[in-house]
Amino acid sequence: MGSTSDQHGNGGVGRRTLIKRSAALGIAAVPAASLLSACASGDSGSDDKVEKGTKSKNNPLAVNASAALSVTIFDGGFGTKYATDANAQYKKAFPKAKVNFHATQKIQSELQPKFNGGTPPDLIDNSGAEQMDMGVLVGKKQLADLTPLLDAPSIDDPNKKVRDTLRPGIVEMGQFDGDPVWIMYYAYTVYGVWYSQTALEKLDSEYPEDWDAMLALCAKAKKKGIAGWTYAGKYPYYLPFSLYPFIAKIGGREVLDKIDNLEPNAWKDPAVKAAFEAYYELYKKGYILKGTPGIDHIQSQTEWAKGKALFIPNGSWVENESAKVIPKDFNLAVGAPSGLDKSDKMPFGTIWASGGEPFIVPAKAANVEGGMEQLRIMLSEASSKNFTSQVKSLSAFNGGTDGIELTPGLKSGVAALEKAGDNVVNPRLQDWYVKLQKEQIGVSGLGEMMAGRLTPAEAIKKIQGYADAAAKDQSVKHYKHQ
């Protein structure tokens, strides 16, 4: 891994030299998001495991055919029908089994007591604003190793293991320290800058590939009374969905690796400085939709869908989550982050794409085999196609789009992945250090900067302080890119 500290020598002129920083007044208060991190206490509670069933060709995980299965799903952008459809398949396979299904947005507050009491559900979609801290759960040995699932024969082809049917990177994302796989990311999310192709056409413009073009387009939109950008002001940890790949594009993927590894001064890299200053310029020039710091993800997506702003940083779930407010002629599309200038290390098209919707099977679940079998069913081609056609997102299953008419956003996401090729980045902060990513970098750092209450230099200093504290915190399990 080469150093990126020398990338701004005499050749690095362009946007970087034109962007000026200065302190500015805030425009609205950002309510502090009280995002809890898991306080998993471990080994109390009963250990009432159901007896294993008999292993067979149709039951490779030896599921107890009459044992109840308890499933808790995060009720968010993807809804829950894809999960209840998969539950029905489980019932078909095991008619004597009762399936207890529960949907919630309060994953942390509802499930943490059950983990601590030793009575968690058998399968959980650990997602949303109240996501339990995955790093903590792994560190406290509260999750079952999913290797038996990955090594089981796939439902569609018994000669193929489940692991051989998955998209690149899915297995690795579920790992924290080498071999065990603790998490099965079921969705495959394309992150980036989402926009209406129709809105750009009305402005006689194309998606901007560098920052000069981005600012010029925002200026053009402003004259028509349209903001350049909006974002989830109350949850500003959505900003990294486009900001992190922007940093990688400028300085190379090793900059993100150093950030993930909590290396000293990682946030002081020139690529981070350049990216922060570019985003801050959107605020300084008045290209952010007025009131954005005070609105949540749904409100910001609604304003954007109404045409009040051109761009929003988001994940591919936005198409389904905003389906009711996106007009029919919107022509939803996703763009990789606009670059900074010609000295960027990575090409235009560099994008963040990775597993989303993290499913876990608790180590103390009563029916561990049942939880894994439900995932095996979900990772079949039929379940994957059902998921994709319902929620407008790719799944972890490598395929599952044949014969499905792709929606505009999904089509655009597939095209973005093709354009990116090998230039796909996958920052791990959001699953390694949830509190650091959401509360500290997101709310206290980026949120304050984009509201004008911190300069980029102040935001970087603050965030580096948080990262250093996390690195020194012995109560936090630390992870590194292998």
C-alpha cells in the first residue's frame, strides 16, 4: 500500500487549490440522535436448545422438523413481505413447525434484553437506526458461526455449496477476524448519488463527472429555484454513502483502509481534506436544500422526489422506500461520486457497493439450525427473484434478475456496478464500529460541518479525535483489513 501523502505535489492543482475554507454560521439545529450501541452482557439466561433433527438430503442442516422458529425482521425500506414469503417456504418444508414472525423498527431496544436474558429469536435482520453493534455482538461471542449454512448444499443445485452461489464480497463482509462468518448480508446495496434523469434533462445537463461540473450544475439549478443537494439531516451518517467513495476516488482505496483500521492521522489524509472541503462548498454556496439539517431520511427523500433538490446520497433501498412519492416520469438513477479533478487516483465510476440487511443467528437461539435453514431458503433463486421484484434491490444471491423487468433505479444500479468493474470500495466502519460511524463521525462531525457549525478542518480534527479514542478503547474489539 503506497502512501497518499505526496499526491498533492506540484501536479495536484485544480479543484483542491480553488476551494477555500472559512467558518460559517449554522442554519438549523441538528437534534442529537440517541443511537445506542449494544451493551451485550453475555452469558446469563437459559440454554434451552431444541434437539437437532435428522440430517438428510432435503434437510442438510439437521433441522428439528417440529421445533418452532422465531424470526424478527427490521421493518424498513424493504418492508417485510419478502421475509414472510420465505417463512411460508419454511412452513412448506417443515409443516409441523410453528413460525413466530415479528416486525419492528426498534431492534436494539426490543432485542438487547432478550440477548442479555439468553432468549433471543432464531433469526434477526439487524438493521436500521437501532441496529445492534455487530462488532460488540461478535466480540461477546453472541452470534452463531454461519459456516454450516455456507457449506450446506444450495437449494437450487445440491452440487453447489451456498457459499458458491453468493455475490463477491458477501462472505468476507460477514467475517471479522478470519474464518468464522457471523453475518449474512442478504441485500446487495449500491450506494451513491441518486437523482432523476428527467430532472437533469430538463436542465439540459448530464450527471457531473468532476467537482467543477457539479458546482456548475448546482448553480444552474439554483437559478431555477432547485437546490443541488439534500440529505438525511437528522441522520447525517447517510452522507458517507457518497463521501467515502469520493475520498477513495481522490486518494485511492488505501485511504479508506487506514480509516477502517483506525490508524493514527488517517482522517488527516489530503484526500479526506479535499473531499470535506468540496462538500462544505455545497453548504457555503447555498446549494443544500434549506432546512435539510432538521429533516430525517424520509422527509429528505420526499423533498428530493418532489423535485426540490437534484441529488441525495443514499443506498439502493431508496427506490422502494420512496416508491409512493417518486413520480412515474422521474427516471430514477444512481451516479458514482463526481470526482474532484484529473489527479484523482481512481477513475470516474468508483462506487461503494456491498452487502446490506445483515441477518444474524444468535448463539443462544433455541433453534440455531432453523435460523440457518431459513437463510438457506432465502438464498435460493426463487426467493432471491421474489425479493428483487418486490423491493427493487439485488440480493446476495449471484443472479436472480433473469426474467425480471428491472425498475429504473435497479437498472441504473446494475449499470453502475458494470461501469465500476473492480473499482468497487467497501468501507467497513459501519459494521465494525457502529457508534463511531453513526453518532460521532456522522452526527457530531459531518452533520455539524454540513450545517455550517464546523469548518472542514474542525470536523476532521474532531473526527480524528473520536477515531483515536475508539482505537485506544480497550472495551471495544478492534478489527483490521487482512
